[in-house]
Amino acid sequence: MKKVFMFAACAALMMASCCQNKCNGQCSCGCDKCSCPQGEAGEQPAVEAAVAQIVENTQVDLAQFPQDADGYYVIYDGKTLNGWRGYGMDQVPTSWESADGAIHLKGSGTGEAQAEGGGDLLFAHKFTNFTLELEYKISKGGNSGIFYLAQEAKDADGNLLPIWQSCSEYQVLDNENHIDAQLGVDGNRQAASLYDMVPAKPQNAKPFGEWNKAKIVVFKGTVIHYQNDEKVLEYHLWTPKWKEMLDGSKFQAGGEFPYAYGMMIDEGKEGGYFALQDHGDDVWYRNVRIKVMD
């Protein structure tokens, strides 16, 4: 079953500041003195709307997974990938395996291009309010990420959109050896950051080859990232500040990714998946558990 959403981006605001230059009645700001050039109306054209198709696939039943003493569902048993599949797929991509008690991406060295048979690994159940905990270990120079509140979505031509265009990403990175740590703004591409939007501070990631503990809390629009048991950032979905953040990011309305803004402006209101990124570099995840807080 598909749900089709029309995502209308906001029209540009009209300039309403006044100065000493009159516009002879041509300015649309409504005052007798304004900054519009003579004969020019201040209104800007609206950004064209984009339509994304959200594909609702069958979800796994959480009741088949054990709960620990803390009330968390243990969704990786250290042996099998039961309940997991590839994003936009009905099976686990061949790039992922369960080995030595961890979920392992077998690195291809191809970066975001991914290798044949690769893809992001998704747990096939949507969550709305939750606490997700897991441990990760990244390879030297490695890059990965934890997506959450994600949708499986297609563009108007039926092509599968990348998962990151629908959701937030908890960055997983070797800060010392991957160039992405030096890009972005104020460290917002370093480990545990809300990728490309909010930096994780303090930056307390352990070096490549060592296990880090990640924790993501989502509750009624409030989102908190923890790394190694320390809170490193907090933000709030659906607020004016969230819109401001999107407007200043690569996900902005009318930008390079026209479907992203519409999906992310209301991100999480109806829940979403979490997934592990295939960025072409070896990465390991273990002790994956989630508490439902609906």
C-alpha cells in the first residue's frame, strides 16, 4: 500500500522594510515608503511542490523478540539478522553479515557509491517514541551512520530515494582519519552529530577499532543523542527552530534534494524505521536494543 503526500514548500516572504525611496504605489509591502525598486513588485514566486510516495511494507512483530530486565526489546541476538532487511529490499544485502557477535558491514572501499549487493540495513519495524541503544566500532578512516525515523520513499517516477532524504542521521565516523570530520560547520559531521546540522559536544568518540556506545532518545519530537554515556546534543522536531535548521541545510526547500524537505519537516509524526548505513567502510554494531515509549 502506498501513501502519497504532497509536500508544498513555503513561498518566499515578501520584503516589508521601509526606507526613504518611494515606489510610486508599485511595492506590495503596503507602506508609503519602501525599499522596492521603482516599478518592481516585492512578491517572489513559490517553490514548486514535490510529491513523494511513501511505501508501507510489512513490519515484523516485536513480540517475537525477547525483552530484557530493563524493558528493552533485544533486536539483535548476536547470531542472526532475524527482523532485518535491506532498505527497499525484502532480504539482507550481501554486504552485511552477523559474525563474532556483531553486525558487520564488509567494506567495499566504494564509499557512498556502495558495491553491488550492498545497501543500508533496516530493522523492519517503525517506531515513534523510543530509546535506542547500541555499540559501534568503526574501521580506520571509516564512515557510517545510524538513521532513525526513516521512510521508504520513491520519487514521482517510482525511483527509490536514498534513505537519508527522509530522516535524521546519528553520525558514525573515525574523526581522526576521515575527511568528513573537517567538513560541515563547527564539527557537525563528527561522530554522534546530527549529520550536517548539529555538532556533538563534547566530542568524546573513542578512536577507530574501539567500541563506542550510542544512544538515541526520541519522545514527542524531542531528540537527544548520547555518546559513551554522555549527552552530546538535543534538538526539537516540528518547531520553528527545526524549520530554520532545515532551511539552512542541504535539505532546504527547492534545493538539490526536492523531496527531502517535505519528508523531514514533519519527520517522525507517524514514526519511522531505523537503519545502519552502508558507506562502503567496515563497521560493526552489537548489543542492539530498543525501548518503546508510546
